Amino acid sequence: MENRPSTHPGNYLNGRHPNLRERQLPDGNIPPPPRPPPPPSPPQHQRPSGTAYHAKRTNPELISRSNSRTLPPKRPRTGNGEQHQRRNRWSNDRVGGGEIKVAPDWSGNETTTNTDHEDKDQHQRERYFGFSSTPTPSALMPPPSTPLAYRDMQNEHSLAHARWGLRREVVMGFSRCGIGYMYPWQAECLDMGGLLTGESNVVYTAPTSAGKSLVADILAIRKVVNERRKAIIVLPYIAIVQEKTRFLKKVLEKVRVAVPKRGGWDKVNLWRHLNIVGFHGGSKVRVGWKELDVAVCTIEKVRQMGIRGIAPADYDHSAEIFLSVANALVNAAIEDRTIDQLGIVVFDELHMLDDDHRGYILELLATKLLCLAEENIQIVGILTSAQQNVKVLATWLKAQFYECAFRPIPLQEHLVYDNNIYTYDEKLVAKIPSSELKELKDPVTNAIVSLVYGAVIEDHGVLVFCESRRRCEDVGKLLVKFMPAVDEEVREKRMEIVRDLATTSTGLDFALEKTVPAGVAFHHAGLTTEERDLIAEAYDQGSIKVICCTATMAAGVNLPARRVVISPRMGRDFLSPTMLKQMRGRAGRKGRDTHGENYLCCRKEDLVPVKELLNAPMPSVRSCLGGETAGLKRAILEGIATRLATSDGSLSEYMHATLIYHTTPEPLKYLEPKILDAIEYLKEMKLINEDRTRGYFYATRIGNATVASGFGPEEGIFLHDELSRALMNFNLEGDMHIVYQFTPIHSSTTASVDIDWKLMREEVEKLDESGIRAANFVGVNPAFVNKMAQGGTLREDSPQNISKARVYRRFYVSLMLRELLNEKPVHIVAANYNIARGFIQQLSTTCKGFATTSGTFCKVMGWTGLAVLLEHYSWRLDMGVKADLMDLARIPFVKSVTARIFHENGLKSVEAVSASNVEILVKLLDLAQPKKLRLREAEMGKMRGRLEQRAGVILEAAVAIYEQDCKDAAEE
């Protein structure tokens, strides 16, 4: 994502602040930052005139486009004589001629191909369509608005060149995203033998910002558009999944593909857009595997609340789970015998194979694909940096290997300590004078402020990577005092951001209210998704100049900067070489910066380990199926459940396709006893059985349910025992028992949740009689809670105590969920439990995903009633309302408190909202704003404009939903 030009701030102190490059020794020492300027007086704003909205209960028809071109007439859904005559021109008069139908061209005309017709201009056809076709006259020439890159077809680096086989709509889609040409290394990589035809796999490495994703994007698009096979793209973080999904939708928005005929009698040619779906934790998708074209999936570990005892870093590795949709999709396709529809799987950040918590899922997924060699599924692996054994990865994946060291923006890298700036080879570059200000006595803090100020005064963006969330906010508040003054236009843009933050469901954060007007913000997991998105967008537009962030942003969000300031620690530990390299790679914006700068700021006492970190080689990728982990047990269970490994021979072939087989000396000697132990464990847990007569293994119902729901063996057994016990005596008088059941079991098996026993005692005392019965049934004793609140200890020194602690932690988390279900806003629940709002929101997302997977488990087990109940509560948690508001909460922005206010004021249904008007909706939205977080009166006029816009969206959505409901009722 490229940053757009930002507004230049006005001159400060009647002169330009010197750049670091200009302050060379001996007379170029860096001056200290100026004293904080006096706060400017707030401008007087005029209240904007009211925005008029009008909605009708009819579907609006498209009348015109922004340009003057006349649209072609719509083709009827059923054929008539005239339509048949037009078709017969291309088909019936050519007896024996075959047809290939492709999507309508840029002007809307159908393109029909006669495969038996010999055309001399074969090159012209392949140039536009990527395969043999005879276009209609309207397709022979590009439209007048064709980008320059498309006209430059003779340039082999142009995406329009015939060798890449991209259709015109795809090339123009890339152009809309600012991509018309590829780098030489990308062309060289794609030219490797068999890659474009899908006959070979590839593993390649490229630095951050070198355009490493384009190679995989082109290969995936060719599979989807040209070959009409499906693509799965596996990414490490939710934010990247959302970004990639938006990008692909924009690139492919003009591409339409033929709808399969329903039979020989069907003579109508119908077209549809591609279905590009982003899957991540808690997402609800109604598109099935059959209709899916591109699945963008995450294996991100969904963090479980940073409750009080969490480490100061942004996350604790022991406190995380993952949701692997990609693995579940492949399992379902294998089960349904539709895996042949899958054409390509892309693994981004392949080095995460050695991640202790999700690496074995990546390995397991790749292993299954390798076992399906006859299906010709292409595998693409991408690494940001070359690991030591990267060629072993290529050998394992039966892939070609390509290594790229190209970086479009050069980097200038520095080490900073004791107010001195050095190059990595210890050459002194500049000095930062110490400051007399109390808050800048610390040399590290003084260096950060000076480096940030020097970049901002020259209108450059800065990322400051801090070791913890609290440090992010502290540094952000400190930087506000030293930011240069800006003109009225920039100030107004920043106040627009403040108003946007204020209209979110959680209201305006007090710290952001102080920092954003100065062009400073922070970005970490403690913020809600809406807040992080608004901050990232404002930084990309140039309104915000500085973001103080945690280490996870280095890989999770694509926001480069001219200058990157880095702390070498993440919590109490030093960064890994891979994470440090990702942070350093964020410096430099293609198309805007001539170079990038990164500064690693440390204390002198940390100098030795920091230098070791800088000189450390990239680690080798290792398999996570060995050791004492459950990875090998899960690998064998999934192999048996998907029928890829059901006998001794097929099981041996299955294990030969794993990474551990390729990275272990004498793999057979090492793996054989572990495999036998894993099989005995799975048989003992009744997840698999063995038919000794026929000599094969098969999964039991519990084993199939475990695999279908995406759980490991231990989680599947635990969930089965919990639900089986619950079904014998389910308490449906209240919602406490069912809420406990869809609280993720993973959060109760980790040390991430530090229970506040006094708070838990207060909440348990508030439970009604049915809630107390539910607590006793799941194993929570109010007397024990009271004992712990008075200073008792629960030592997890035995299996019984570990299980007991797991139950109490899970119940503590379920109390938070119960408040969300009862329409308590996220920020209220966060305040009650002293937890960051972002973690409460993540908890809600995690539980929605867990409820969905638990529902799948119940369906396979035959517990349909419980599955329906879990799905109902999953929807309630998604909408944040009680059962009586489920219908109303289908409208965007009408959730939780807002939905209740609408209901109490007479708007009790979608129909009632659709018959309302903007003025009424604005008043209700104003009532729903968090009262303690409202803006000052001077900004309320513009706040009303924001509410009017949201009211317009609500009204239009309500009309659309109501009309669709009427159509559905008529069809029934």
C-alpha cells in the first residue's frame, strides 16, 4: 500500500529544521528538540448545513455512469428469437464448430470463440485473453481510457505482455491499483520452467517492499481466471488478510466468468463476478466451496485477552490460539471429493513453519497437498528473508527456488546509544545533545524525540516500534509536546479523524483525543479494530505523521515510513532476527522516498546483545511435528480421517511428505517409535480404530468430529467430554451454562488469564439461582472463590489442580462474554474487568469462531439441537444483543446499546427503521454515543454531520434489507 501525498505543515520558528544527513561532524551536531510550543487556540467552526438523505422502497436503477459511454442493453435471463438469432451467427452457421465462451468484454458484449476457425493473428488473441479466442470487434481495441502500461505490450515487464497470459480486465485492474509493470526479478522468477503453466512449484525469497506478492498474485489469478480453478492464499495476520482481500477484489472487479449450464436444455449465457472471500477468526461467510473462487485465509493466533498478568509485550506466545480455515477447507474438499477444483495454494511468510503454535498446521496442510500430487495443485511459498535451510524447504515442497536481494528503496541503517548515532560498522555519524528537560533525561527517550522531530519537520512519516503497549502510549503523549505547528487545513483533517474515532461504538479514547490533533497516534492490540483501521488510514493519507506501535505491526500492517525508530526489545526479551529484519524493512516508501532510514535505539548496557542480534544469521526453519508437541498426533489423525493414510504403506508415504522427514537425520529410526506411540494414543482415546482383518485404520465419530471442527486430539477429547456431560443435565433457565460452553477451551489451558478473585466473587454473587446452578455444574464452587478472594492460592502442581484452574479461568472469561451478550458495550466491559478494549473485542471474535467450530463438532456427532443453540448464541454475540433485537441488529451500525435505544423509541423492526427519516435516526444515534466520551461543544456541530452520514447509511441499508425480506417472502 503506497502512501498518498500529505499536506505540508507550515514553517516552524521561521526556518527549516536541518536534516540528519546535513548534520555531519565536527560542526553538524544534532540540536535538541525545541521546547514545547504554546498550544494554539482552537478555531471557531461553523456548523455545517444539514445533509439531506432520501430513500425509497424501490431498488434504484442504474441510469448513467460517470463517463458518457452508453451501456449495452441488458441481456434477458431467458432466450427469445432475437437472442437465438444473434447467437446463431457465431454458432449454428458453423456446423461442427466448437465454442469457448469467455466473459463479456470491456464494453459489455459477449465474446464467443470458434475453436475450429484458423486465425492468423493467434498472438493477438493470446495478448488480450491469455488463451486462444476470437474476440468480437469491440474487443479488438482497448477502450480510450486504457492505461499506458496496457498499450506498452511489447515491453516484457508490462503486465499486458502476452507471455504473462493476463486478460485485459485483469491488467486494467492492476493498473487501478497503481501496478502496470513488474520488476526484472519478478519477470525472471515467473519465467522459471513450468511455473506459468502450473507444472512446477516455487519457493522464493524477497525483501520487504520488493514486490514479493505480485509473483504469487499473477500465478493465482491465472489459475482462477484462465483455468477456472480455485485458489487458497494463506497469510499470517488478520490485517493482511483484510488488505489482500480488498486488493484482489479491486484487481478482479471487472472480471466475469460464465455460470455453469444447468443442463442441455439451458441455452442462456449467464455471467457472474468472482467470489473472493477473506476468512479469519470469527468471520461469517455464506459462500460455499462450490461457489468460491479465491479464499484468503489466516492462521493468526487469536490472542486471549491481555488480562492483568500478561507480559508487557503486545502478546504472550503461551496465550494464543489459531483458526486455520485453509486447513479446514482442504479437509472438506478431500472429504467431498472436490479437491480437484483447487488449483493453487500460496503460503506467505513460509518461515512461520517453525512457530511452536501454528507451524505444524502449515506443515500439515502442505503435506496433504504433496500427497495429492495427481491433482496437480501448484504450491507457492514466499519468505521475506532467506532462512539458512531455505533450499531444504524447496526440496520438501518439490519446488524450484529463487532468491531476490533487490530492494527498490535503499536503506540507511544506524545504531543509537548514549546520544550518539553510528552506522552498523561503528562509524560515528552524528551526535544528539542531551536535553535539560526532565522528561528527556533518559538518552533513549531523548534520541527518540529528536529523531522523530527531525523527520516530521521535513514532512516525513515515522514509525516508532516500542517494547510494550504502555510504552507506545507514553511515548505518543510525550511526542505531542514537541510536534511542529501546522496550518488550518491540516488541523481540520486531524479533527476529522478525532470525530471519526468519536463515532465508533466504543467512543473516543482519551489518549487518542490528546495525541491525534498533534499528528501522533499509537497502534497496538489494545485498540479496537475500528480504531486501528482509522489510524492506519489517516497515516496512509498523511494526516497522522507518527505512529507508536508494537512489534506485531511490523508484519501485520503494511504502513512504510521514511524513518523507523526501533526498540530492540519486545517485552523483557530481545527481538528475534526475523522480527528485527521485518521492522527494518518498513523504512522507505516506494514512489515517495529516495531512501529509508532506520535507527535501533538501545542502552549502553545492552550493546553487546544488540550487536549479536544485528549480526545473527536468519534461523533455520524446523519442523514442529517432533518433540513433545501434539502436532504428530494431529497429523496422523487428519491423515486417517481424510483417508490419505489408512494403511501402513500409505502412512509411510504420508510421513515421507512431511518436513520433519527432510530435516531429521535418519528419519525412519527417529520417527517410527513416535508414530507408533501416536497411533496407540489415538486408539486409546477412541479417535481411531484399526481393522486388523483388512489391515487399515479409520477414524471414529469423535475423530471425524475433531478433524471437521479443526481441533487437535486433546481439544477434541476435552470438548467431547464437556459437551457430553452438559447434554445430560443442560441448564437452559438462563444463559450462563451455554455461555460457558462456547468460551474457548484454549484460553483455559494457558496462563494468560490472571483471575481477579475479588472481582470474580462480586460477579458470582450477582448470579441468580440458575446461574449458581450452572456454576456448580461446571465445577465452580462459590465458597472456593470466596476463599481465593481472601488471599488463598491455587497451585497448578498436579493434573487435578491444572484442570481445576482451567475451569475457573474459563468461567471467569465466560462472565465477560455474558455481559457482552446482555448488551453491555465493549468499553464498559473492558472498564469493569480492567482490560484493554481491543482484547475484549478480540475475545468476542474468538468466541464467535469457537462457537462456529463447536457447532460443526456437534453436527458431526449428531447433536443437532446443541448445534442450533450454539449457532444462535454465536449470532447474538456477533450482534451484541439479546434475542428480541436479533432482527433489528441486522442493520449496519445498529448493535448493542444502539439497537436497544432504537427499540425503546419505537423502531422495533427493520420495516420501522426503513420508514423513518434521517432526523429521527440522528437523535437516536446521539443518545447512543458514550456520554463520558463526547467531544467538546465546539466540535458537536461537525459531529452531527458525522451522525447524519451514518444515519443515511442505516436508512439505506434498512430499505434494502426490508425489500429483500419482502422478495424472499413472496418467493416462499
